Amino acid sequence: METKNSSGSALQPSFVERLAEKLGSTVNSSTIYGEPVERDGVTVIPVSKAMYGFGGGAGFKANEEGSGGGGGAAIMPVGYIEIKHGETRFRTIRDPQAIVKIVAIGSVATLLIARSITKIFRK
């Protein structure tokens, strides 16, 4: 990615731009889950969701200074595209952790409601 300054000359990409470009080329669906597969006239293309995060900072105090940074990426499957006899269909892959999250949130909500009802009846 090349940017230009106000005079029209090319600027060097920033560290963040270079890092994002590098991660984008290495962390993608085909790198993690493989290339599309074709068998018996059916093509399956993996589909995923990618999340990136970056952070950094610097600090100064008497005769000392420091800086640091970091980043990460996560990629999760969300489904696949099936191409068969000229027709295309998206198939979702269910996240098994979603049920655990729903049960956990529901349990906490039930506990809070039960505590509130108990406090009301104690008065």
C-alpha cells in the first residue's frame, strides 16, 4: 500500500500498514483451512471470520524511556460455500461454544433475578 504526501511523492508505508499487510497475507482462510476442494463435480470453499488487534505505547520518566507494542490475530470457521451443478449454496458451521455462552449468560441472569425476587419478599 503506497501513500503520497501533499507534493505527490511516495511515502514509505508506516509500521502498522506493513504489519497489517504482512498479517493479511499470512492469516487468511486458505492458509488456515486449506484451498477450495473439488470432488465429483462439487466444489467446497471454506469461509472464515478474521479478527485482528494491535496495541502499543511509550512512556517517559526521569532519565528513562521505553516503548512496546504487540498484536494478534484470530480466525474462526463460519461455514463453507458449496458449488454443485452450477448452483451455489452457503452452509453455516455452528459454533459449539455459542451454546455454552448462551447457557452461562442465561444462568447468570436467572441467578440475578432470583436474588432480586428474594430481596423483595424479605422486605
